[in-house]
Amino acid sequence: MFIETIRYENGMFHLLDMHQRRMLDTVTEVYGGGGCKMPLLSEVLAGPDVARLLPALNAGVCKCRVTYDTEIRKVELEPYSPRIVKSLRVVTPDSCPDYRFKYADRFALDALSGLRRGCDEIIIVRDGLVTDTSYSNLLFRAGDRLLTPRTPLLGGVMRRHLIESGVAVCCDITAEDILPGNRHGITEVYLINAMLPPGTVPPIRLSDVIC
């Protein structure tokens, strides 16, 4: 099973086209596309089943979770408030999970979270290069530039949106590049995903990143 997590705010589901693209890419690669009748997300989320859920939610930001395989199996909505992460630990696990697709089963990623040892969250390094946290992509402030690792575990929808809109630039980032005085001039870290557009939560200073 796979999931899409979609931000609902001010009466709108955000970045639906990109979520739809990732769903189609996933079913095409995993199932070959044959026999898959993936409906349009815009039609599903405008349907009566979802409409019945919305009045029960308070105004504000909601998380919409769509579970699917060859078809959409379930749509859930719940109020959303972001985790506040103030410290990060850089970890290099013996093996990294294959998370090219957004699997519903997060057991391997959640297990890596146990390596944070007193920090709020982890930054995962694979083959010497920075990838993601256990639940988000990464964005790095370097002067007037925003950089994102070229090597994420999962190519997230928000990350893709920022790259395609010209806001963020991909580059190789090593663990040494998130130390003070690094070659890129990186000073801050942002956690981003579909629920966390840039600016949703405060950035994390490099002094709060433990290597």
C-alpha cells in the first residue's frame, strides 16, 4: 500500500496535480499500469464521502491521507499541527530503507528515528550524502539561495514543487556541508513536505545540528 498526504487549507487541497503525478508514477512503476484505474484526485476529494468529513473539522490546516494501491482504498482527514523540531542529529545507518515510493508501512524509517539520541529528529546520510529526515525532505539556506539534496530517500511533492518553480536548487550535500564554515555557506535547515511548506515552522540553526 502507498499513501499521499495532502495539505487542506482555506477550502483547498494543495498541489493536487503533483500528488496525482506521483500516484500515477508509482502505480505505473510498481504495477506496470496495466489494469490500474486511478481516478482523478480532484474528483475523489470533491465527492460526497469527503464532503461529509469536512464540516466535522475545525477551521485551519487539515491533513488528508489517501491510501491506495491499484486504486484508491481510503481517504482520511484530520486536524493538523506541525511538530516543532529544534535539534537534528546526523546519522549514517548501516543500511537505509528503500523509500523511492511513499509506502504506507513506515516501520524502517520509524526505526531509524531511534538513533536521534536526545535530539528531536535525524538527518539521514547515505553513501556520504545527505538525504532526508525520517519524515521530511530538507532545504538549506545558503545566503540568498535555497539548496535541497540531490539524493533524497523520497522525492517529495513539496520538494518537487520548489525545484520546478525555481525556488530551490539541487546539489550534492555531505555531512561536512552542514557544519559551520561549510563550502556552500549553509546557515539554516528547513524541514519540508506536503504539510510543511517553507516558513510553516522555524528553521534550525547549524549550531543545533549534531554531527
